[in-house]
Amino acid sequence: MLAYCAGQAAAFDTLYARYQAALYRYILRTVQVPQVAGDIFQDTWLRLIQAANHWDAARRVAPWLYTVARHRALDHLRSLKQQV
């Protein structure tokens, strides 16, 4: 992540390749709808890109990604409950 924050765009490809499959499976297990999982997956990566400008070097990427994904998935599940 530090390399990506330093302006090395190829570092994002490395991060994406490392975490994409497991992160998507995690989200899909939570929301159980592939289209919704895909939306949350994309939003999670977008938030990573947006956070690059103020990334804390002490943070690890994986826990941050999974936390963002979990919160987005829970937001989705809460919205379903409110619709009922």
C-alpha cells in the first residue's frame, strides 16, 4: 500500500491480485447475492483508492479492506430489514 501511496500505480495491481478472490468470497458469503456482492466489492476498492491520500503507514491493508467490506455488507443487510 505504501508503494501505491507513493505513486506507483502498478502497486495497486499487486494489491488487487493478492486480495480480490478472498475479499469477494467474503462479501458473497455475507450478502449471498452476487450482484450486491459485486457492488460492495467495487465500493471497497474505491474506498481504498480514496484513502490512499491519507493512508497511515502503521495500518495493514487486509484488515482494513475486510473491515470496510464488512461494514458495507452490514449496511446493505440493515437496509433490507428496514424495507420489510
